[in-house]
Amino acid sequence: MKKLAVFISGSGSNLQAILDATADGQLEADVVLVVSNRQSAYGLTRAEKAGVPTLYFPFKPYREAGKNRATYDADLAKQVSQYQPDLIVLAGWMHIFSPAFLNRFPNRVINLHPALPDTFVGVGGIEWAFEAYHKGEIEHGGCMVHYVSPEVDRGPVIVQTIVPILPEDTLNTYAERVHATEHRIIIKAIQKVWVTLGESS
């Protein structure tokens, strides 16, 4: 059984989708660790309810000590490596990783992003897409899962899909549609990566 580590910073609804998929056999994997850089993240509670080990690892103490992100990333990678994950899934993780982390897990870190490739990178993809639609700049939104590279939201795409924006949508109804789509494609992306890892092993 392959091992997953899931990184979250908020409510963890995508984490819940992964936990549900592993529980019902849709996804052949064990979530061996859930990491958060925010202590209040409800995703930690979701993990604890599922009996999954958690790690709260904030950057603030590093910043206050005058240490940089690369030091933080290297220390976090060391902690996570003890669980020997086959894949790390960033599911709402609000921190940009440097090579100090990524080089520890080459081609083993993927990210869920609520926008299509080469559009609306960084935080706020849902809001930007909704605004752009109403300006007539785009016809639809979307979301994707991609391999993580040091350049934000630019790594090779694993899965992408269009999410319609309807004329009657509010930002909330569009966001709900994006999140529902994310819950599906994150499972599909992990399944595709399993195939790739199997071929390379």
C-alpha cells in the first residue's frame, strides 16, 4: 500500500475527500501524515478523527529567530521523510516550497490549484477567475493538479478540468463548484501518479 502525506492550511475538505477515497477503496493508499502550518486548521481535526498522525509545523518561530524559508523547508522535509511517503499532496497548503524541500522528494510533490494552467497563479485563483469572467476576459474557470516546482503553480500538469461559470453564479456558488471538482480531480491525479510511480519502479 502506497503512503500519502497531505499538507493543509485550512478546513481540509480536499483532505477529507482523500480520506474518504482511501476508506472506501477508491484510492489504494494510506494517509500516513497530515501536516499543517496553521494550528487552527480544521483539517488537523479531520485527520485526528480518522486516526492519522498530524504535524503542526509553523514558519513563525523560524522567522522570529532570523532563519530563512530554506532552513524551515529542510527541517520540515527531515520530519516528513521519517514517514517515508510515496507522494506528498499539497491540498490547500499556503506556503511556497524551495528546493530545500522539493529536492528531498523529487517528482513526489503535487499541488491542487483552483485555476487552469498559466492562469491566476498564487492565492486568489477563484476570485480572480470570477472577476475575469464578469469582465468578459474568460469564458470559464477551472482547476488542476500539477507537480510542484520552485516556480509557483507552473509545474507539469497531471490533471486539469474546466469549471463552468454561470451568469447567475455568485462568487460562493462558483467557489462551491470549484471545490466539488477539486475533490474529484485530486483523487484522479493521485491515481495517475501511482501508475507513473509503478512504471518507474
